[in-house]
Amino acid sequence: MINQPYIKQLFIGKPKTMGNQNATKRMDKEWTSGICKEPVHNPIMLGKENLEGDGQADLKNHGGPEKAVLAYTATHYEKWQSELKNDQIQAGAMGENFSVVGLDESTVCIGDIYEVGEALVQVSQPRQPCWKPARRYKILDFALQIQKSGRTGWYFRVVKEGIVKQHDSMKLIERPYPEWTIARCNEVMHEKKDDLEAVAKLVDCKYLATNWKETLTKRLQGESKSINNRVYGPNI
């Protein structure tokens, strides 16, 4: 039995260019991403926008104060390996910074504040999977599979900067919105788009990230947007 959630592994990495610009298949073409991160075993500084030494290629959709840290549940990988028959999909595969034990989408809520080492972090939004894990593992619909599974991971904003390290416990300090689990947010965003009452309530959640509020507000105004660019991007 897990007494306290904790960071099993820390990951950081700078953007790198992969693939072949002369490839004929789209999934083999050249691309640049910060998704390929390496484990860090020494204490590291967590700043307002990222872990020291970490970086993102697409700063429009990744990084910044409301996406300073991506967290993913370590045990999810057992399911991915089983479902996809691919042992290469291991911790770090989603580009996460915190590989965590004892927390998942059903237990983490928007606005949660956790004490991690010297730092304080707050849950800001679920991760909306994009085409890059698909490109990395050559599984065209991987983003959709991640989305439909609910095993998306989530982002933290940094309330207090400080040193963090592998195996740090994650102590829950505050939970202002217990009704808004990451799982429930994913359901409202992806599965129950016509439940405008729920959409409006989620928009009113004070600590939900701005980009989620904007997307959901547009839905309330009758606007809709295809997810194809996000989930498939240049892969098709």
C-alpha cells in the first residue's frame, strides 16, 4: 500500500531534431520536439516555467507558466505495453517531467497544491495529447488512443520555486475543487461536448488553465474546432 504519492523518476531534455528530411513516408520525415527526455538522478531546480535543463520546441502549445511540469502516472506504462505489444513505451515516453506513483487522473484535481521537495506545484489542466508520441512510436492514432483511454497526464504550474529530486514525496496541501478531477475534465472536454452545463461549470473553475477556459468558452458560444491538427498534425 502506498502511504504517500511520490516522484519515481524525473525527466528533462532539450528539443532535438529527428527523422529524415528526404523520407517519403510522413511518419519518417524530419521533426523537432522536446519529447525525448532523459532521467535525472541529482537534485534539480524547478523554476516558474520548467525544470532546469528542460525545454520545448513548440512554445505555442507546450511550456510556459501553466505547463511548467508534465506529470504522468508510472503504472500507466504497464497498460500501454500490454495493449500495444510494445515494450519500448516506458516511463518518459510521453515526454513527462514527473513520473509519479500514487496519483492518477481519477485522484488529481484542478487546483490541487502539492509540496514537492522545496517547491509547491498546482494542477492547472489535463494534457491534451498531440501527434508527437504517435510520430515517436510510429503509431498513427496514438494521440487518440491516449485521449480515449483517459491516461493523459496533467500539468502543474509552479507556486513556489525550489529544489526537487527523484523519490520526493508529493504531499497534498490544498484541494479547492475536489469535483474537478483530471478524469472529469477530460470527460467534459472530449466525451460529453454537448453537456453545456458542465462546460460552463468547468469554465468557472478558478484554477483551470487559460487555454482550456478559452476553448470551452468558444464551445459555449457555438464554435467548434477539429482535433485533427492536434492528434494527427503532419503525420497524415
